[in-house]
Amino acid sequence: MGHPVLPEPIVIDAAAQAAVMMQEFHTELIAIADWWATYSPDLERGGFYGEIDAGNRPVNDASKGIILNARILWFFSEVAQQLDDLRYRDCAQRAYDYLVTHFFDAEFGGVYWELDAAGNPINTKKQIYAQAFTIYALVAYFELTKDEQVLVRALECFELVERYGIDPINEGYLEAFTREWKPIDDLRLSEKDLNYPKSQNTHLHIMEAYTTLHQAHPAPGIRAALEYNIRMFDRYMIDRSSHHLRMFMDLQWNDFSPGYTYGHDIEASWLIAKALESLGDEHCTQALTPTLLKVAEVTLNEAVGCYGQVIDSYDRATQTTNTDTTWWVQAEALVGFLYAYATTGEQRFFTAAVNVWEFIKQYQIDHQKGEWFWLSNLDQPDQYSYYKVGFWKCPYHNGRAMMEAIRYLQTHS
């Protein structure tokens, strides 16, 4: 990258270092929440802006995606439970009201993929990934408000995913359907994704949603669905020969991944572990934990750059790595390394987390205009060329990272 290599931090007292980091995580969580509460609400048309540029200016005609709205609802519901600030609760209610009014399909159930800036549906397909994030967000809002109607809506989405999403012949969950829950040709989440009927990314966030749904409402059917999701990863998506995650698969689980992405690998390690916590099956946890730690170890061994950052991905066809440093990958690496540290007590994982956090503070956080850069300022000559808010840029990865990082350090202390 043309910059001098930074010295590796020397951790003299891990307990003292952890205490400092927890305070920094808490401070950054407030900074993230305050930025989103200040800049993202769309006071003219309701809900939240579909896009805000890197200079904190709203793009008024930008469409509004369900992933952005659901993740905003999740984030403010969670942070309102942890931090005593009425603005956060108001933002959660704002996100919930807008989701129910505009994104929910009253005729066929589930949520639309995309609305125009005025809140009218422009892409009505039923992406399973979107239903999962809606469940995840609704559970968090239910935990905040204890409103039983919110839980009812979450359970309705759960039943739709279980009714339509499962492949009854080969197992696992299919990617997408039409508004009426019929087969659809274009299954992709985005133009960057391959058009295959099964993906690790969708399965991962179904599992994440079911993890919290099971905690809030531990019914037998939800427990069985959570266990089923964990089993899908164990059987089909963790490549035991490399300890990377398979990304794109056909109906029969044949792997068509062009390579692997380190952010998804490390994210999967700790999210599967959290699912195991929710399930509470000691035998299953003992059987799978060594594999999850190996996934984290492979990320540590293969993907850490000279600044302590975690690089993006590896392409098999060209045998090259993409060394871009994306905000969400750094957030997931921080949590994944702290999960491995809290589980094993091994100093190398703690040091890796310290290094990632130092990188985030120096290169990923926008200390002038707030929030985090899409790419670190080592990777983009113009630091303001990518949006701060958009279809895929939400307070989910970095906000969740601050909360989970505190949790793992508290667990180990």
C-alpha cells in the first residue's frame, strides 16, 4: 500500500487493555447511534433516507430497501435497551411504523425488497434474506417494547420462511420468490452475487434471526428450525478441507463459489457460536466449536494485512487476493477474533482483535464527518466517494460489533 508497517501493539496487561477497549467500544457505539439519529430520518416522507452521501447529504430520490430499514430497526431497538436515550427509542418506533406501513405485503405476506423514495413498492420479490432480517429486527423491537403484536408479526414471517423457503428434496433454504411466493429466475441479492438457488449468506442470517427468535420465544418449532440451520452449516457449507465457507451452491449443494470472502468466514464463526449458545445443546456445541475456532484461525493466518486489518477475499480463478479493507469486514473480524479469544483464552486472538480495532480507529472511522468509511482511507484516494448510508450501508455491522465486542470481553473477564 506504500505506507510503513505499523509495529504490532505490545499487550502487557490484557485485562487493563480490555477495560480500555470496552470503554472505547461504548463511546463509539454512542457516536454511531447519534450519527444515525441525527442524519438518517427522512422528516419529509417518513422512515429513513434511502441514501446519504459521504458528506452527510441526503439523496432525496434514492429508493428505500428493506435491508436498510430492517437493520435500522434492529440497531435502534438494541441500542435503546442498552443506552438511556429517548431518541434511540423514537428511531426504533419510526423504523417499525414505516416497515409495517410500507414494506409489509398485506395480501401475500412477508416484506417487499424495495420501495421508491415516496414509499411505494418498486420491487416486490420475496427475498428470504429480507424475511430473515425482518424477523431479526422485529424480535429486537419486541424485546424493547414487549408488544405482543410485534412478536406475532415476527412469527408470521417465520412461518412464511418455513413454509416456502425450505428445499423439501435436498434440504436448506432457497434464495427468493415472486411476490406471490412462486419460483423466480433472478435469485440474487445484488449484482455482485452469483445466481444460484442457495447461498451461505442467506443461511447465515436466517440462523441469526432464529437465534434471537428462539431466545425471545423458545417454542419447539423454533428450536427445531434453529437446530436445522446449524446442521446445514455443519453438513454443507463449512469446507473442512480449508475451513472456509462455501458461498454459492446449486440445489444439490454442489459448490460454485468463485473463491471465499474472509469477512463472511469470520462472521460465520461467531454467529454459529451464538446460535449454539441459544440452542443450548452441549453435545452439539462441543462437537462444532473446534471447527468454528479453526475458521477464525484460518482467517488470522491468511487474511491479516500489515496494518492488522483483514483483507476482503480470494479468487480461485486468478489465484489473487482482493486487499480492499471494507468497513463491515473489519467489524466482523473484531468480533470474530474476540469470540475466539473469549473461548480459548489464547493471546494471539486478543492481539489480532487489538490490531483490528487500532486499524479501525486510525483508518476506518471518519473522524471529521462521522460514521465509518465504506473503504478505509488507505484504499480510497477520495475518502468521500462512497455513500455513508445506502442499500447495504447500515448501522448493523459496526453497531453490532461494538455491542458484541463488549459482550465477549465481559465474558472473558
